[in-house]
Amino acid sequence: MKRLQQLIRYSTFALGLILACSFISERNQAGAVERPWKVRAYIQKHDFLAEALRQETGIPKAIIYAVAGLESDWGRSELAKNANNHFGIKSKPEWRGLEYCKPTQEYNGQQMVTQNDCFRKYPLIRRSYEDFGDFLMQSERYAILKTLEANDYTGWTDAIQNGGYATDPEYAHKLRGIIWRYQLTKLP
């Protein structure tokens, strides 16, 4: 009798697991995009900023979110929380605003080193988004971006890396990985 009860419990569990997997499979086949909660929450919270930036500059939302996600850990990084900087833009000599300085990981060729750097600090997250658009679209280093199609994600990510946006030699590859993994091209 005890063995029969165990068998029934196991069968019920197995059936539930099969049904759950079937449901997930059907949802995925229907085109549903599964993203981690931190990605979904970030997109939902900042979509109006990303859409405004896309309309104003032509930067695809997938690129905006990939850079913001990588640079700010989807809004959870120290820099995002303490400086409203979601794009990791450093303050160079031309910056006349507030700064937030901290240790950062940079690459010297293929070797990662820790150094202290200062980043742009914004009073509002909106300014971070606007400055990202200005940074890419008004710099000669990124002039090629104005010639690329919105769906040329390889072109966009390569141009951002080649323009010197980050020292990471795998930066473009990481951006494309985020775009693909979280299916950012399917965003409305």
C-alpha cells in the first residue's frame, strides 16, 4: 500500500512536470520571450527613455538596452545607483558636470587591470540617456553609426567597440550576446 502511494505521488509529480514543460515549450514556440526579472524590470521602467532616445537619434532600442544592461547591470550597479550613469561614460577633460570616481576594471590589451576613473554623474537618469545619444551621434569616432541600418546589430556593436567606447576587446561580442540572449530585437 505504501509503495502504491509513493508510485501515485511520483506519477502525479512526473505528470505535472511534463505538463509544465509542455506549457513552457508552447509559450516559447508561440514567440514568447523569456527574460530574467532584472531585465524585464529594467526595460519596463526605462522604456519611455529608450523610445524617446531611439526616436531622437535613430539608435536602435536593442543597442540602447544592451549597452545600458552591460554597463549598469540593468540599473543595479554602483555607478547607476550613485551617479545615475547607466552607460558607463567617463568624464574626460571636456566634461563640465559632476563626477563620480571609483575603481574600475579596464583592459590593457588582453590584460585586465584595476584603476581609478571618474565617470559622468547626472542629476536624473534621463540625462544619462540623452548624453549617451549625444556621445554617440555627435562624435566623429562614431560617425559611421549614422550610415548603418537600424537592424545591423553587428555593424552597430562593432562600430561602438572600434570607436573606443570600452577597453574590453570582447565588448562588441558581449553586446551581441545580450541582444541575442534577451531577444532585444523583438522589443516594440
